[in-house]
Amino acid sequence: MGEHHKKINEVLSEIKKIVVGQDYMVNRLLLGLFIQGHILLEGVPGLAKTLTVKTVSNVLRLNFKRIQFTPDLLPSDVIGTMIFNQKNSKFEVKKGPVFSNILLADEVNRAPAKVQSALLESMQENQVTIGETTYKLDSPFLVLATQNPIDQEGTYPLPEAQKDRFMMKINVDYPTRDEELEIMKRMSNLNFEDKVKRILTKKDIFSIRDQINQVTLSDSLEQYIIEIVFATRKPEKIGLTKEAKYITFGASPRASIYINLASKAIAFMNERNYVLPEDIKNIATDILNHRIILNYEAEADGITTNQIINSILEKIEINR
């Protein structure tokens, strides 16, 4: 286990050579990679979302592809298509950028639903179908999507089924004053080069996954996770009657699965072989915030999903 943590620390050091701040986003990206959980990054332009994803993939010796989602994008531009080869008079498969280890879907909400849905099979089944043939994707495979929360003109909001396939939704915030000063100095250097050492291999990642699988999650903490997820569906059952009127739909069973996996990954990254309640609280918001569907009354009253989640976490006690 110690050797893996040494390499993870080296990865973080290499990423910091390029990316200033955004430690939280980097941590979540690595966590998603280790347990193969796709991530949706939401933040205004210019917060280094794309740069961070590209840097992470460079450090990890993984095949990286980027798709700029636009309104005229077609599903075949994502997964690939059949093309006719005039030399041998046969149709051949031209694989799309989805055949990679890390796929960056940049501004994913700028493409129509039929293009967004082209990612569904690959995200859930780790495979795509072109023509009549199904192709397995390489492992590890991770979709990292970005979207802009403020510019809604010409966008196509992600349907709930698509959002539910993302393990986490990360809200990327502005850098601090000191971080922005460092960004300005670094990026104003015309000789700045974005070169990093490649640290982790696929073999390392699979080995880390095996270690995460061995992390212990007690029965009481398993029940704690279930209580949290069920409270998003029926908050009145735990005494949150005020919050109940704002919720249309609660989190799906995927939330329970991902909280379980992610809490083990957090424990592993903190060099523990057992999960603490704090690990579950640490990850719960990122996994639940895009799975709770609020009604118009919540919007009118200025209620957010994060407020609902915080109320649930404060209310539920752990039965030891």
C-alpha cells in the first residue's frame, strides 16, 4: 500500500507543476479514476477544468481524447461509424474518440440529446455499438464532462438519466487571490511548458483498485449510507417535513453504490484500510447533489440540493 501512496503523491506533485490550486477537483478526478466513476465538472469558463483533466491524463500514461461538444455534432463523431473502402469494396469501422482511457466531453450540454445519449452505453456498459457490432472499450475508461452553469443560450440540459450515470458532480469555484496571482505569473511566461513526468500505469491503477476493494466498510456504516439515500426520497420519515415539500425525486440506487465505493477510495487515499463516518460525509454531497430533483417551489424559495443534503447529514445518526 505504501508504494501506491508514494506514486499518488508524485502524481499530485506533477499536476501542481501545471495546475495552480484546484486541489479538490484533482482529488476527485483521481478518486473517480480509481473506482471508474464518471465525473461532471460544472464551473464558469477559465477555471482550468480542461487543463486539469489533460494534465491528469498526461501524468497517468493514459490515452486521452477530447471532444468539443457543439450543436452540429453527430453521434458518429463520438462513437465512430462505418466507412466504405473503395480499394477492397468493403465497409470498415472508423472508431471515434470514445475509444480512449480518458474522454473529455467539453461543454457537454452544447450538443443535442441524441449526441449526449451516444455516451450512455459507453458510460454504463463500457462498450459501444457501431452498425451491428459491439466493441468493448479499453480499461480504465473514464468520461469527464464539463458544462457552463451560467450561459444557457444554445444549450441542451442533460437529461436525468444521463446525469445519473455520472458518479459525481463537482462545482468548480474561483481560485483564491494568491492562487490567481500565481496563475497570472505562470501563464504570462511565454516560455512556460506543460511537460510532466508520467507516473502511474494501467497496472498501477488496477492494483490500486484491488487495494480499495479490500478496504473495510462496517455493517453500521453500510446502514448509514442507506439511511442517507432513503432520506433523499422520504425526508419526512426522519423529521425533515419542511425539506420534503421541495423534493420531487430522491437519489437512485446508484447513489448508494457510489457512496460505498467512494468512501472506500477516500479511506485508501488517506492511508487507512477501514472507512470512517467522515469519509461518507466527505463524499455524500458530490454524489447526491445532481441526483435530488427539486421542484419550482424550492427554486422560488432559494433552496438548493446542498442545503437539503446538509440537513439530512445533520439529522441522521450512526447506529454503532
